[in-house]
Amino acid sequence: MKVGQKVVCINDECGWLDGEKKLVKGEIYTVLWVSEKDVQVIHNDARWDKSRFRPIDTEWGEELLRKISKSELVCV
């Protein structure tokens, strides 16, 4: 994982801080800080174990956009 990468929460068990639910399973977050073990995805919040998140693969979409922008499309 790297800063700026989009990740999805796959484990919100015990995702509470100060009595407030912080993590939501299925929610997409942006990585703000990362270490070997932990990741921070909410400003001014705790750092969570990386295993709670799965990176979102956007490479295929970026590749598709590159191919589209290189091709000559004809609008009818």
C-alpha cells in the first residue's frame, strides 16, 4: 500500500474508537499514512492494521483510458 492509494475496508470488527464506529466494511478509503504494519485512512484518527483493507485495482481502468485516448473515435 502507498499514500494516496484507494483501499476498501474488508474487516470492520472492533473498528470503534471513543464509542464511535470509525471503520465501515465495504467503504472505500484513501491511504493517508502507511508503515510496514499499519495504515491510516481517516484524518486525525487511529492507525489500523493493513489486513483490514484490500487495495482497489484501478490499473485496468487507467489502461482502458490510455487506449481510448490513443484511438481515433468517430462520432456519428
